[in-house]
Amino acid sequence: MAKQLLGKEVTAALNEKIMGQVAELKEKGIEPKLCIIRVGENSSDISYEKGATKRCETLGVAVEKILLPEEVTKEELLAVIDKVNKDTSIHGVLLFRPLPKHLKADQSEIENALDPAKDVDCMTDGSMSGVFTGKPLGFPPCTPQACMEILDYYGIDCKGKNAVVIGRSLVVGKPAAMMLMAKNATVTICHTKTVNTAEIAKNADILVSAAGVLNSLTKDYVRPGQVVIDVSINWDAEKPNSKGGKGAIAGDAVYSEVEPIVEAITPVPGGVGAVTTSVLVGHVVEAAMRTVK
Amino acid sequence: MAKQLLGKEVTAALNEKIMGQVAELKEKGIEPKLCIIRVGENSSDISYEKGATKRCETLGVAVEKILLPEEVTKEELLAVIDKVNKDTSIHGVLLFRPLPKHLKADQSEIENALDPAKDVDCMTDGSMSGVFTGKPLGFPPCTPQACMEILDYYGIDCKGKNAVVIGRSLVVGKPAAMMLMAKNATVTICHTKTVNTAEIAKNADILVSAAGVLNSLTKDYVRPGQVVIDVSINWDAEKPNSKGGKGAIAGDAVYSEVEPIVEAITPVPGGVGAVTTSVLVGHVVEAAMRTVK
């Protein structure tokens, strides 16, 4: 039976570290603050906002919300971003995306209007450049960083290990590959055009699956001794849920056949997804710390 | 015997393409221009400058040189960069680095003062972000792009192939990996902390060696059927030179033992290095073309 890599354990340790940093900042008279900019009333945005707000409150980070109507103009939104850029009491900014349809053509311009120093959710080109080059130009996306936090917490040394990332998106796969390489792993990135993914995956010591395809990670992809980080959050209509019915979230792995083989694995839910919110709050605190360095 | 992938053949094709683009631009009244900024009298800078100038002249691209004394101040250099940013007759800028010691602490600030749209030699964070994200934010470094030009010219399809890059520098290894992935190769990046590089390299269909270590690529790293791109330019004190003595440049490969095994290989000299100057000039022309798009 594999060791379960539990998000809640990682988050508990991360939260403790963050609270220590917040206490240090408050001694210096700085209260770290996250600004959430939400356009419209998208239910998943609101749900994420609630979670982030609660986590900020728990950890002593202030939250300022700027709620804009669905029909906000590009100019109005850019003015808001300009204002938060200049507001030294705000250390990190979360802008929900995708933006409404009428702003889609300007999305990149809007995203890059934010100062990368406040870009705690990696939406600017500056943050992306930082992920690639290793410079502290912004912040990496929260999900791949959550994977790294899990590896760190469980003492999984990446140096010289073969790490395989399945997926090459800019929010997970590519940054995860860069972050694993920064930890001195030898990294292979597989994607939809890879012809022998199962064989490559089987050769991994650390396997990060971010395919976003339910049941794509079968027993053919794994071997004993592996650490599997299942990043994806898919909907499994057949999976029993907590209400006694069917339909629940699930990762890429066919958990029942992968888990008995590998050495360690993150469950879904309860794995990577459980760590991302604290990573986001950690970025706000780090952004505040950078202002006093 | 392996097919030799010759830089001069690739360059000839590339030059023809560039000259066609220059002709189109000139019909629109635009003369593409490269601005070379050189600080001091470093002999390798001067040598590169001569080569780039000559290639520009051959291809119909204008060159403006700004020569600054070794003791130029940060403010003076920033003023020059600001001027070339604003000069719409200049499409691409090449600034030789490393800068003199007294500017070293400010090197990143100086590099990033350049408009990424004119950054034909990939010195800005914006260009780096573009390499990572695939956005046309600047230009990739010339050396890894020269590798791609070689693959393209010789019709080597990367889709679904296993590509292995040895080296993770920001000027070659990492960008080469991103560019191979953009061509749908499955990419593995090996580096100094990789424990089984020979074994991984042997599994590659396309092997890009950018270790920068003379004789590091031996017969143990290769197998029949492989395409080897030897990027490095090392000094081999034992290699016979054209003057009948010893001492010549060489790649990573022990050419005499690798060449008989693999399917195709770039010689050093005469391979990748022979393509980079035209890639640079191509960037200037592309930068000019972007201004009219």
C-alpha cells in the first residue's frame, strides 16, 4: 500500500511557516494584504474567493475586495489595476480569469498591466519569465508550486532523480518541469504528441500527472518505488460521493490500481488541490517581505 | 558514415529567405536596421561585430554602431538604450555582454531597459518569457534557434520523437528544450546533476549536446539512427589545425567515434555556429516585419 501524500499535512506545515512570517512582518508594522479583483458573479470565482478569504483570515493576511460589474470596460479595469499597483498597502493581487467575453481580446494587456511584484497568481509575462529563468520577477503558478511543497514536506529529494511531467500547460506542466529541474531532477515532459508516455512514465522516480484526463494514469504507467503527484481535478460520474450517490472529483490516476503499486501518491481530492490556497497566501506574504528586503 | 548537417547549407537557405523578406520590406519603404552597442574594445566583441556587420551588408540590412568607452556610466548607457528604443529606424539591437565590471551589478537593469520588441539577442526578461510561453514577446537566443533551423532545413520532423538536451543554460539548453517541445518532441533535459546521462542520451532520437565539455559526448552516449546536434564550441589543444599545428575548436563529441555510429551530426566548426549570425540578422528583419503587421 502506498504512502498517502496528504495535502492537509503539507498545508498545516505551510500555514505555520506563513503565520511566523506574518508575525515578523507585523512587528515591523506591515500587514500583508491580498486584493481580490472579481468581474461579474461567476460561481466558481465566488467559491474560490470564499476559500482564499477564509485562509487569509486564518493566517492573519488582510483581504480587500474589488467587485466590478460584468460589463466593466477595459479602461475601468485598467484604472483599477493601476490603482492597486500604486497602493503600497496591497502586496498581492488576484484577478479572476477568464474575463468576460468583451474583454477577451484585451486579456493579455490587462493581465500585464499588473506589477509582477504583486502578481501572486502568475498571470503576467514577468512572472512567467521568472519561472523560466529562476529570477524572482513575480510568482510561479500556485498549483505546480503546491507539488513542490508536497515533495519538500515529505522529504522527497529530487536531485539526480528522473522526474516525468505529463502535460505541458503554462499553468502546470511547463512550470512544474522548470521547478523540478531547479531541484536538480532530470526532467522529461510528455504531452499529447508523445507516443510512448506509459513507457516514459514507468521510468520516472517522480511522476507528475497533469494530463487532466480521467483514468489516463493506469497501472501500465507506474512501477514500485515511484512517487506519484496527481495534479488533475477531473469529474468522475461513476465515483461514489459523500452523499451516498455517484459523481465526485478524481485525478488522472485509476487510484485503485495505481496506489497498490507505487511507493507514494497524492489522493484526489485531498492532495495537491488542498495546498494551493495556502501557496497563494504564502505568495502575498512573500511579496510583502520583498518590499522590506 | 553519418550525414553531415552543414551550417553553410542551412545558412544559404536562411539567407535566401531573409533577402526575400528584406526586398518586401524595402518595397514598403522600410530598411531593416541593426544597432550594435559595444562598450570597450573586447577582441571577441569586435570579432563578432565584424561578422555580424558583414552578414548584414550581404543581406541588405543596415548597421548603426554605437561605440562607448570602457568607463561609460550606467546613466549614459541607459540614455543610449532609451534613444535606440525611441528610434523607429532601428529594428533590432545587439549589446555586447558581459559589460565592464563597474556595470555588473546593474547588468540586469541595463539589459531590461531595452524594448523586448528590439531584443534580437534575447537579453531581456520579456524575450525569455516569450521563449517559455510561446508568445512573440521578443526573440529567442540565436544559438538554440540555429539548432531548430538545422532540423527544419534537413527535414527532421520532431513530432513525437524523443529529444534529449544536455545542458540547462538560459542561452542554450533551456530554450532549446522549449523550442523542441514546441515542435512536439518529447523532451528530456540532462544536466550536471543527472546521474545516467549516457543512458538517457542513447535513448534520444534527437540529441542536442550543449554541455560545453570537450570530449564529453562519447560512443557510450549514442546509437545508430540518431541525429546529433553538437552545440558547444570548446578549445581542443590536441586537434590538428589548418596551419599544420595543433589547437582548434571542437564540440562536445568525440567526433571520430560518434560520427561512424549516428545517422546525422553537425560538425564543429561548420555546424550550429555557422548559422547563428544569419539567425541574428533574421531577427532584425522579423522585428522590422512586426512593425508593419
